Amino acid sequence: MWGFSRKVRGIILAILFTFFLVPNNLQAGSPIWAPSPLADLIEEGLAQNKEIQSLEAQVESLKEEVPFAGALDDPRLGLGIINLPADSFRFDREPMTQKQISIAQKIPWFGKLDLRSQRAALKAIRHKAILEARRLELAKMIANVYYELGFITSSLETNKRLTEIVNLLLRVAETRYATGRGLQQDVLQAQVELSKLLDEKIILDKRRRTLTDRINELLSRDRFMVVDQPSGLEFFSIKLNIDELTARALQENPQLHVKQTEIDMAQIEIELAKKDYWPDMDFKFAYSQRDEDRTGRSLPDFVSAQVVMNIPLWQKTRQAPKLAATLKTREAAEKSFRNLLKSLPFQVDALITEIRDTQKNYKLFTDALLLQADQWARSSQAAYEVGSIEFNTMINAQIRLLRFELQADKYLFDVYRKRAELEEVLGGPIQMNTAGNNLVEKTVSARNK
């Protein structure tokens, strides 16, 4: 933007100002896609978060400063007495005695007010971009904790089912041992597995409480409240176009907007620093009234005008260092911008790769491994009951089946988490439809099969 002429830059700035600062209804909802329970949590967090509220107040404050920054200073009104004799303090004794009223107005050098207005608008735009970035970050953080909580809930469900199965197998092993058809080590192994499951449950319960506390913290709640556990999530197999999403990230990423605005602000400061080499002007107009003299002769009043300007005499110690500092500031802003510009495509590529690989892992488990593990578990249990295999083989098959189901659920929640991270980088939710590059395929989670 800073490479355009002042007129063109002013037009672009006005467009950006309108786009970024005019309130819109989209801010009321979640800035990323989320299922219904999570969307409610995100909206609550965005509404209650004190940092978000502070940034919103700063944006409103900076919006109000835009017209102020481009306005002239208030004119100055002066009242005075000129050449009043000190021996008599009479207005009719000396012909040069005057009662004066004056008005003065300071006028900055040409273009300064326009630049100051643009600088104030850019500050407001920058804070709006920071606000949007923070909203996306908070939404992603809430989503990540929520999905991790969902996985812990699935883990506890798996732990419960495993405990029930091992208890059943323990009774079978005890019966077989009592009748002389089984071994005591089978009973002991089942008891060890139960103790391990109990230890696992304690750890999972602790983790679930920690995650619930974290969500309450992110939502800025005044007291602890139970969070509805994620369940029944559908698996969305999204076909993502890397080129399209990279282009979108380079256009809509709010952190990139922040850095772009910082470059524009630095250029405005450079132009203001150059303007400081030219003087500001102070225009003054005065009207002086005189009384009649001692002889009764009427004396004419006076009118005077003057222009006072500062002389940029100490340029080496004032204007030059300031200009050099602003040039360094722009250089730093440009380097920061280019660094993010280069890293964004890699971030998008990495997240899309993770989503795709996780989708493949999920499909592998749900389409093949779970079916195979289920067949192994059924055949192992039947074989153990007739004494064809050892207890250790049979119980490992049962545990492997449920662990595979849990691993499938982990891949499911990982897809959701990575999607939230990708949408943070993109600056908003991915619009899903059945046409084009964002084709969606729905399947139910492994837990619900």
C-alpha cells in the first residue's frame, strides 16, 4: 500500500477502514467451524474473555481517534492591553495604548493532517486484525481442549468395557481353575490386568478433571461447571486443495494483516518524519482598539496580522535521527512480514498433510484392522473355552480389539483438532460442500459402529 500515491493510498485506506472497522454480524458466532456443543462453548468464551473485551474496547477507542488525529488544533483567542502607562494606568494618556483581541491558528505543513489521520486509521485496523487473530486463537484453544476431552471420555469408556470383559474372563479362569481345567497363572494374570485398568482409570479421571478445569478457565467462568462430554462426532473426510487454501491464507490470515498494517504505519511515519523538515505555520490576526486622547481627538484602531513558523535548524539532532529510526522500523516490519509470508504456505501444507494422513489411518482402522481384530477376539474366546489356546493369547485379543477402537477414536479427534488449527491459519472456517475441491464424505465414528 505504501508504494501508491497519497490519493490512491487514501482511497485504499478508506476501503480497508470500512471493511475492518464497520461492525458485522459474523463476529457473533464461532470464528472456526465447530459442532453445536462446541460452538456454544466458543461463543461463551469469546463473549466472556477479558482480553477479547479489552481489545474490542481498544478498537472502538482508536476508531474514535481517527477524525481527531486529522483535525486542526483549536484556535487560540487572546485578550491583551498594549502600551498602558505604568504611572497613570490611563487609556487616554498615550496614543499607542491599545486594548487588543486576537485569534491564532496553527496550521501544520501541507499533508501532515492527512498522514496523521491515516496513521490513526491504520492503528485501528491493526488492532482489529489483532482482535480477529486473538478470537481465532481462543476458539482453536477451546476446540483443542474439547476434542482432547472427547478422547479422554472415549478412553474411559474403553477402560470400563475392558474392565467388564476382564472381570468376565477372570470368573471363567477361576471356574476352570476350580474344576482343574485351568491354570492358576491365568487367574493371576486376569487380576494383574484388572489392577492395571484401575490405575489407568485413576489417571484418566484426573486428566478429565484437568481438561474440564482448563475449559472453564478459557471460558472465564466464575466457578467450576461440568462440560458436556463430546460424543457421536461424525468423521468428515475433507479433500483439501493446498494451492487454493494457501492462497486464502496469504489473503485472509489476520496475523499477516497485522504485519501488513505495520509496514503501512511505518511508511506513514517516514513521510511524517520527512514533513518535519518543513516548518509548521502559526497564523495570527489581531484587532487593537484605542480611546480618544486627552484633547478629545478620536484615534483610529489598529489591525495586525502575522505568520510565525518554526525553523528546522537542528536537523542533525532532531529530524535526521527521527527519519533514520522510522526507516529502520519499516525495515524491521518488512522482514517480519516476509518471514510470515514464507512460513504460511509451509504451515498450510503441514496441516493438510497431517489431516490427510490421519484420515488414511482412520479409514485403515475402521475398514480393516477393527474387523480383523474383532474376528481374532471372537475366535480366541471360542478357542479358549474349548482349551485350544492359552489364556494369555485370548485376553490379549480382547484387549487389542478395544485398543484398536480407541486408536480409531484418537484419529477421529485428531482430524477435528488439526482442522481447527488449519482454520486458525486460514482466518476462518472451511466452507464444505459437495462440489469443487472441498468434497465431503461422512462416516460415523468407530465408537458408534
